[in-house]
Amino acid sequence: MKISRLTSCVLGLTVALASAAHAPKLTFKFTNANVSGAAATLVAEINNRGVMVGQYLDSNGVLHGYILDGKNLTTLDDPNGTGTFVSGINFNGPIALVGYYTNSSGNSVGFRYSPRTKKFTDIPNPKGATSLWTGGMNDRGWIVGYYQDSNGVVHGFLLQGKKYKVLDVPGTLATYAYGINNQGYVTLTWVDSKYLYEGALYNGTTYQVINVPGATGGSEGSFINNQNDVTFWWLDSAGYTHGALCPQCDSKGRKFYKFDDPKSVATYPNGINDKNAIVGQYQDTQNGPASSFEATWK
């Protein structure tokens, strides 16, 4: 069972892309979003000003968190551990970040970070957690992610201030929470009884299972913006990963737009903002290092 989907990948062209559910085609424009000089880049999220956050691997094989504002790079290394990963950024206003690092015991620890004060603050674990991985955050400071308990079971969570809410899709073997918007909608990936990954959307009270049509190898909910547009990973019958966009995915008449970076054999979309921009990774060879992209659509 995977633990951290986002970090598993770290070891402009315009294309009209195939769609699902009889949706009209969208046009996506892909541009490079790599950290300059990095051996590999994994971008996690993008805010409404176009600021990106994530993790990069330097030429010495060391992992760092980062903020990329245009061409201005800020490297972030939590002083309490190694392998810093910045997983989330708020949509609007003064920048606030969340992420995680690995401590001396080999466990994952969540943190908050303020660029204004340049201060890292650990996020206390929920009861029974041995490791915690953050996902996204919204403008209210709410954080989602997932944790592993002492029995090795993975649960999603929503953290509002100091109050945790466990997010477990009914019937799941494991639940991962990745994105949250300002309405409190949460995107989730969960593992079913056949050990396949499925997607879900949590609206604060109920879970709605949502999967990409034709995803014979499973599909995964990724991130969400304030229009309830959701990004997905989906796997074909050969085991290759592709991207999909589901605009207004909480609606009954939802449509899916499948896409791939044109240079890729595998595409992994992550964060999405309110300005029609998606960020994520692709691999140009099946086992090659991750490169990052920004894709805008119309």
C-alpha cells in the first residue's frame, strides 16, 4: 500500500484533448514548471496569483521544499528534519503554507509555514497517529491530509483550528485527503475491497464516490478549486497514469476531460486554482524522473 502518493514521482504546446461523457473538447496549453537546475521537480499546488509550491531534488540528491513566484525561488528546509515537502498554499491573500518533513525517527511530521515570519510550526498529530502527511489548505486555514495509525491503517483528516475530523470513505481500506476549497469541499482517494483506488468528494456531511469513466485501472481524486473543479489521476488497462479535469464536479451532469502532457508517457495533475490553471508532473519515460508542468485551459 502506498503512503505518500505525491512524493512517489520524485525519484508551450497547445493540444485539443479527448473527453468523456460526450463533453465538448477543451484546449489545454502546457508550459514548463520545473525549478531551474533541479534534478527533479514535483509541484503540488498553485494559488490564484500563480505562485507554485512543492518539492525539488537538487544535484546532490537532497530534497527541499520550495515557493516559486514567477522566476523567484525560495527554498524551504524545516530545521527539525529532512526531505521538506510543501504540499499546500492558500488561494488568496498573504501566503500561508503547509507541508511535511521526515524526523529523526523516520516518521512524517506536518507543519505550517508563514513566509512573513519565516517560521515553521509543527502540526500536532491526531490521537493514535504515528505519521502525518498534509495535503491542501484553504483561505480559512483549514488543512486536509492523511495519517497512519499504530495499526498501519491510513485515514484522511480535516483540521479546523485545533480540531481534527477523521475522513474515512465508508467501506474503505485506506483514505487519502488531498484538496480543500473555501466551501470546505474535500477531494479524496480511497482504496476499495479489491485494492483499487477510487475518487470521492466530501461536502462536509456526505461522501460521493466519483470515478473517471474508462479508468479500468482505477482513478484518484486529486485537488479542487472554489468552483468545485476537480483534477483526477486515472489508470488505463496497461497501467499508465493520465490526467482528467471534472468541472463543477459536485453537479449531477458532471463531465470529464482527459488530458496528457504532450511529452509524457504518464501524467499526474495536482493543484488547481480559480484562474483555469492546473499544475502537476509528467514522466517522459516510464521510470524516469518527474518533470513539472502548468496547464491552462479554455
